[in-house]
Amino acid sequence: MRTNQMRYYIKINLLTIAMILFCVHKTPAHTALLFTEDNGDGTVYIEAGLSTGESVSGAKIIIKDKTTGQPISTFLLPDSGKTNIKMPDVPYIVTLDLGVGHIVTKTGPFPDMHKKTDSISKSLPVSGKKSKKMMIILLSATTIICIFVCVYMVLKKKIVK
């Protein structure tokens, strides 16, 4: 009888550990980032990447007229993920297209619209910080729920026996 009870508690403990490890498993989330800056010489610096630090070489960049939405130019980023382009003559939008769920659009810097520092601050990503906080909150909540379920299961079995 005592051996069966011991096996039961070992199984419960192993199940509890497995559930905790499953709940605490961190998924590698990332956010696409796009940075644009007026170089002050008629060109625009464009840099793209992922919040994990991974390169986005070969990613598609689309430059569109802000008023009409018509494409001005389309090109692929080099291996460095950075490039300089000639500033379009009209206000424009820069789009980084990495596929479904990873499309970032920014208003390109234009001399008549912004000072250089304004375009830098408007280009910095905000969503990466918000999504990271949300991931931590969800992960913590899931872990706490798993621990409560495991404790409840153990206590329920002790009360029944």
C-alpha cells in the first residue's frame, strides 16, 4: 500500500514539474523594425531589422507616393539591412514587407514636413516594448494558473484519501 502511494506522489510531482516547464517555455517573439532618416543631402538612410537582432537581408522595401498611394520605387535590401536612396520629390511612405504579419509602414522624412530630429523620433518603434510587456504578463499569468492547478490537484487527492 505504501509503495503505491509513493508511486502516485512521484507521478503527481513529475506531472507538476512537466506542467510548470510547459507553461514557462518562452517563445521567440520578434517585431519588424524600420528606421528612416534624412541625411540632409537629398538622400534618405533606411535601416531595417528584427527586434531579436536578426538580419532582414533581401527584404522588400516599397516607396509610395503619400497622396496617391502609387509606388515610386521598389527594391530589396542588401545583406547589411541598410541603404541610402535618393529622396523622392513628393511626400512619401516607406514600407518594409517581410511577409504576413511583418509589414511596417512609416512616413518618410521630407524636408518641408519635419526637421531632422522629428523624423528620427517618429521613426523609432514603439510596438516592440508594448508587445514584450504583454508577453511577460501573459507568461506570468499562465505560470501562476498552472501552479494553482497543480497545487489544487495535489490537495484534492490528499483530502480524498
